[in-house]
Amino acid sequence: MTVSRRTLLGGSAAGVVAVTLPAQANAQWKAAAADQARPLLHLPSRSKMSLEGEWRYILDPFDAAKRGDNARRTFWKNFRPPETGPLVEYDWSQSPVIDLPRDWNSHAPELQWYDGPVYFRRTFNVTLVPGMRRFLAFEGVNYHATVWLNAEKLGEHEGGFTPFAFDVSDRLKAGENAVVVCADSRHHPEAVPSDYTDWQNYGGITRAVWLVDEAATRIDDWFVRLEGDNVVVDVALVGPDAANAPVRVELGKLRLRGRTGADGKVRLSVRNRLALWSPENPVLHSFYVESGGVSAGEKIGLRTIATRGRELLFNGKPVFLRGISLHEEPIGPVGTRRMREADARRLLGEAKALGCNFVRLAHYPHSEIMLRVADELGLIVWAEVPVYWEQIRYESAHTLGLARSMLRDMILRDRNRCSIGLWSVANETPQEAARTRFLRTLIADARTLDPTRLITAALNKNVDVGGAKEGESRFAVTDELGRDLDVLAINQYEAWYSKRTPDQIDQVSFTTPYDKPLMFSEFGADALARHRGPRENLWTEDYQAWLYEENFKLIDRTEGCVGLSPWVLKDFRSPRRWHGRFQQFWNRKGLISETGVRKAAFASLAAYYARKAGR
Ligand code: GCU
């Protein structure tokens, strides 16, 4: 049984949540996942044509086109009747143009807060090549995508931050083809994330679209990692000649050879002799894989990450994570989700300027380019799926299925990125049985898909067991989920959402009974750039810097603290930030403003990180 999107959006049947037993939940997940278009991995390494550029679009605020098959509004059919009719109430050639990929919210002022379906269309020319496989690949469409090619429906995808693709080899025609995408930004009650977050829900085709060419038998996937002293490489071929095929791999000066099994897969391993990647020395090696004349390549780094009691070990040595959190929003006066390489370099460049060796990419899988730049610049990454806050329907099979497919697709897309050290399965979620069961399922999936990385989650429901003196707080991280995590991460907003002032942060301490590393994944305060004043005044850069200074003392005296990623690198758009002077729908906890102005706390954190790095 799969629950249709229309029903989920409260079409006919009101209230759709179904509580199911694990086995059934699994079956339903399989059903839901089967419906869900899957990603074509390793897009940067494939031969492809970009479908970026001019597309036309039609807004459908009442979702009318999907209400019954009515020729007057079946946009995906591109019906062009003669002047005498029949009546059709759209004409793509007369519809507005948008330069994709990008969100529509930053495209036109009247669309800033639009939340609903938008149809996009473009044409492209193709020369058919016998035997060639062709894929229409999307890197990200927020939130739900329905895709047609030449008026035929290809399928759907739910989730705004993970890739998906359709095999269109038998659907393309020689010459002009037309693709139509309905991107619906609405988040139904069982969505992931829910419709209530502290960031702008940028709608649309927000990441690149490609037409990918592949041989009949393609190199579908590879996973390169260190296991102990060995480099291990899994290669998977798909196609008629996938079984029993010779495979050749080069990684730097290492050479590996083997033959696939009946399932088209092979695991190769060799003792490692290559330099390891680290933030101080982000060395990447050329990776090349070939089989049957088909080949692919990319840059890959090798490293290990592990825990030992309360220590975090990177390449076997204790490490302290000097981090910062950030959203996927480029520096610029208008908030947008359009992330090009230069934008990623600028954002992560600011993190490097802070002296960071770590970034928390919140709260969803960021663009692949962000991870590749992090590999290059030497930044360890925390990557996360948007299981965010208590509004998530933890008892829903559909929601669990979505979260599992998002986690799966994030890990499959990014597990060759050496920068990624931690997979996060959640942010600030309630300590309830359904939630814990939900997250334990995700954690088990992550460990199966990638046993080489650490699992974490941002926790904020910590118990104040009371301090030694009056007015003191001793927060104990006792969340039962802690048992399943490798690193415990704390979100705390002392002296912002709590009634304390920064100087009273010395009344606060954090402990945990778990023999595991702790880190502070969020703390911070809003400040309007260039708004200065007495440090006691909220919204000033001075208050923010003061709060940071006092948090540094808390961090230094927290036993087993292995790092931090303050909230947040840059002011970002949020529909929940209403202050007419200090916010204007920007969350102002950035250390830089939306246009890149560095606030006083930027220097505070940079100085702290210089001390931590012994510089
Ligand atoms: C939360 C949350 C963030 C949010 C931040 C804030 O902890 O994780 O997404 O933006 O606090 O309140 O600024």
C-alpha cells in the first residue's frame, strides 16, 4: 500500500497517519521506496549534457492541473490547438522564463513566499545512438517532483535535497524532445522535513539537471575507503555484460584488478601506501576505474575517523573539531538556494578564514559541489538528513520510508567524499519511543551502508540535574538515543533563549554518563551587522561576541568535549524571524551578514580557534 501525495496533502481522506508494525512498516517502506525515483550516482564523472538555462514556467496555485484530466490545463501535454479551438488555457511559448537551476522564491518578488506547484518546461535536441542508455538526472528538486518526457509521465520523487533519475533510453526521439517538471514545494504532514522549520523553504528545480549518456553496461557505483591498513574498493556494474567482467582500478600509484561476480559486483583491496587526507594536508588521489572499455574517474582522499572512549580520533590521532554550522545559501543580498562552485568556495573560504577544520552542513544534504570543495579545502564535514524537530511524524510508515530513502541516497551519493566524517540522523527531536525507534532504524541503515563513518544527532532535550550552588544548572545528556550514537552533539542557547546573560554561562555545565565524545553542535545569538553598543544590549555585535567568549570557557571546561559548530556562519532566510529592524525574515545568528560583512564575533571565534590550534 502506498499513500498518494494528493491524499497526504489532505485531498479526499482527512488524516492519513497509519501506525504499523515494523515488518509491515518495512514492506510499506519498500513499496513507497519502489515508487520513488532512484539516483544515478557519480554524476560529475559521467558524460552528459546540461539542461541548465532558460526554462518556461507556469504557476498552479490551486494545483488545478492535477484535478482531473482536463485538456484545458494538462500543461505536460503542450497542446497547441488551432485558433478555432478546442479551448486550452495555457501556452508555453507565452509563459514566463526562469534561468535554472534556482529556487523560484529569489526569482521574482511576487514568488518570495509562494508555496505550491510550479510547472517547468524546456526542449532539447537529441541524436539517437543505438545501444546507448540515456538518463534524465536531477540533482535536487524541492520538495516533490513529477516528471514528463514528451507528454509521457516518467515518475515522481519526494525530498528536496537528494538526486534522482529516470532511464529515458526508450522514450527519447530523434530531434526535439520536451521535458516538463512539476515541482511542488508543499510539505504534507508526513513530509521530511515537516512544513515547520527555521529556514526558508526554497521551492523549485534548485540543482542541476542533466541528460546522461551511458553504455549498455555501465559502471553504476564504486565505494573507496580505508579498512584498517587496506584500501578497499567496491565496484558495481549494471547491464547485459556486468557479470564476470574484468575490472581495473587505479588510485594514485595503487593498481587493483578483479572480475565481477554474477551480480556484476566486485570487491578489491590492497595494502595502503598512499598519503592520508587531513584538514592540514587535504591530499586527494586520482581514482580511475575501467571495465569493458567503459571508464570513470574522480579525486578521492583516504582517512579514518573513530572514537576511543571520550576521544575523537582522526587518522588515529585525537582531534578537536574547530567548526561552524551553515545552511545551503550563498552569500548575497537575496536569499537563494542556487549554489554554484564559486558560491561554495566563498562560503567554505569564510570557514577556513575562521580557522575551521570542520563544518556542519545543516540540516539536509547540501549540493555535491559543497562536499567536493570541502574535500579540496580540507574541512571535515557533518552531513545530515532533515529529520528536524517534533513536527516529524515518527509513527508514520511513509515518513520513515522517506527518511530512509533520503539517508540512503545521501550516503550513496557522498560516501566517497573523504571530508565527510559524521552522518547525522536528526536535529532537536523529542525523547519519545516512536522517535527513538525511527532514528534507530536510520542509524542501522547508515551503519550498513557505510561502516567507516561515525553517527551522530543534535540533541537539545538535556536534563538539568541541578548544580552545586543556587541558580546553577548541570545538564546531563542522558537521551536514550545516546546509546546508539558515536558522538553526542548538544544544541544549547544559553543566554539567548535561556534567561541567563552571557556572564552567567559560568553557572552552566554539561555532562553525560555515556563514555562517548561530546560536542556543541549549536550555540549563538542574533546580531545585526554593524549594530554596535553596550555588550548587554541584545541584537548588538557586542552581545553576540560576549556570548561567544563565555561559551568558549564552557567548552574548555566540558569534559570529553571534542569540538563545536556554532550557529551559524551566515545570516540566513527564515519565515520565523519577524523583528522589523533586527531580522526582516533573516535569522541573524550569522558571524557574517547575508552580504558577507564580518561581525565582531567572527574575530572572537577566529582567535579562539588559533589558540585551539596552537597557533
Ligand atoms: C535551532 C535549530 C536551528 C535554528 C536555531 C535558531 O536549534 O536547530 O535550525 O535556526 O536553533 O533558533 O536560530
